[in-house]
Amino acid sequence: MHAISVDEHELRTELVKEFCELVQVDSEPYEEADLGKVVEDKLLELGFEVERDGAGKKIGGNSGNLIARLPEARCSDEPPILLCAHLDRVPPGKGVKPRLDGDRIVSSGDTVLGADDAAGLVAILWGMRMARRVQPLLPPLEVVITVCEEKGLQGSRHLEYSKLRSKTGFVFDAARPVGVVITGAPTHIKFDVDVIGRAAHAGINPEDGVSAIRTAASAITRVPFGWVDDATTANIGMVTGGEAMNIVCERVHLVGEVRSHDDRIAKEVLEQIEDCFTEESVRSGARTKFEASTLYKSYHVEENSRAVQLLGCALDKIGRKMTLELSNGGTDANQFNANGIESVGLGIGFEQAHSTRESIAVEELVKAAKLAACLILRM
Ligand SMILES: [Zn+2]
């Protein structure tokens, strides 16, 4: 980065310090208030106006999303951009003890590290600090720090979108190297099935029973499973039911999911699954209750979009090649796109997320922060 003069050694030291500070504040889903306060104070110190929306109350958490904007940008005609990261981390995420292992930051091995998504928080905060050193009056910028991302994107689902002006967004939250841009992610549908048969004594009068287990099993062997096509997956991940060895099983509950980059195909596959359960229930004399809910909808951002163009320039400045990829997991970008903010996910370099082996190379943290600075400056 030419126009941004930073002492590399100082930057690395400060980034690691702030990263370690943030991951040491507990912040599991629904319990993000403490970390929210720390980040809010830092945003205020950087000159942002910050408000907390009402999402926390709606989802039963102790904090809403943070919405921050730069007051100085109000009178500018240039369209704002939105930068996003999330506060929550998956369990075991309490009592994180980060340490440097060579050029990587790791946890002590009994918790996650929380680089997902503290790396995103630190990148945005340091991007802002570096940008300020170059240009005191910055182009319009909105920052959204969400809660409960790890619980089906609930924070961004309940975000008060009327408070935002941005039509272009960047979500700092992908487990890929800096340079990877996630331009598409699937629709994700969760389904619950109850198969209800009839109980009877398994040894005396089994002929009076209708086995929910057997009915469910017949359906399970027929439903689409694994890769349905190259952009669609289906899974049944949980089966529970039954009372005892000697009772013809009356009830089975199943939980599964469908993902597809094509929203229409996701719905078709879901219908096929429901049909299998309905048909097998009719055959056996059981009943089926089928419920589905769409956690988030697919998006696809074009190569000639403003988001990808801004990234092309910014990544060039920090010496990273841009790689466009699709992801099969959802992020807050799914919700932003569904609400009219064309958004992409950004690789920020954390690895083995959602495990106690999670780590991040300091170099990736540095690049992610510089990328944020370039986007803020529209370099
Ligand atoms: Zn994340």
C-alpha cells in the first residue's frame, strides 16, 4: 500500500494485541453484550455514531446489532459502503487463552480461538485507523457488527435495514485466505419431520401397531441425500424416537436440511423429501407432519458489480490476487443481499474455524486490515 504509510512492525504488534484483547472477552451466541460494549467503545473512539438495534430482544439475546456510521460523511454524494463482522463465536468459546505459535495465533487447545470472527472485527477497526491517518475526512461508511451469526444468521435477519443507506457490502468472515471473494452462497432450508404410527405390544399383538421407525426408514432410503447436483446438497442429520424394546414405535422425529445455490431447486428437493415421507406413511398407515423453514436465501453477485470492482482495486493495492469463489455456507452476506445490499464475503485468513484447532496467521490479519483500509478509502 503506497499512500498508507505504516510501520509494519508496529502494525503487527498492535493487531495481535487487539485481537488477543477481543478474543479474551467471552461472546457466545445470545451473550454478546460484553464484547459488544468493547467494540462499541472502540468505534466511538474512532469517531463513529453508534446505535444498537432491537434484534437482541427479538431473538432472546443480551445485545442487539451495532450499527455505526461516520457523521462527517452525511453531506457527501458518494454512495456509502458497508463493512460487517459478527460478535458471536461458537462454543467452546469462553475463557479463550490466545498465544503466538511462531507466526500464527492459536488457542490453548481447549476452546476455539474466536478468530471467527474477531479477525473481522480487528480488520475493520484497524482498517479505519489506517484510513484516518491517510485522510481525516473519509468517504461515507457504515459498519454493522452483528450478533448470533452462528445461530442461523439471526442477528442480520432481524437487523433494522431501514437504518442503512449502503447498497454495497463486505462481510469480513470467510475461512479462506485474503484475496478470496465469496460471490455466491446457497439457500439453506431446515426441515423437521414427525412420523406418527401406532403403538402396540411387540410380542403379543404387533399386528395392531404401525411402526414409525419402519416407516421413517423406508422414506430415508428414498430421499435425495448428499450431493443432489453440483450446487445442491441434502441431509438428514438427526433421528430420535422410540420408547422401549417391546413397543412397536409410535413416534420418530427427524431433522434435516437442504442447500442449493438455486433457490428453485432447493424447494424442489424439499418437496421430494416431503413426498417420500407422505407416500411411505400412506403405505404403512402412519401419519407425517412436515415443517420447513428457510434460514436464508441464496445470492449471486456478478463480476461487474460495484463490490467486486472495488475489491479488484483494493486487493491489487495490497498485493493479493483476487479469486472469486462460491461457498456452501451462509454468512450475513445472504441476509444483506436479500435486503437489497449487494454484498460479498471476504476471506480473512482464519483456518479450522469451529474447532479447537482454529488459528490465524498474523500476516493474514495484517492483509485483512489493509484490505479494509483500501475499501474505506476506495483506493
Ligand atoms: Zn463467522
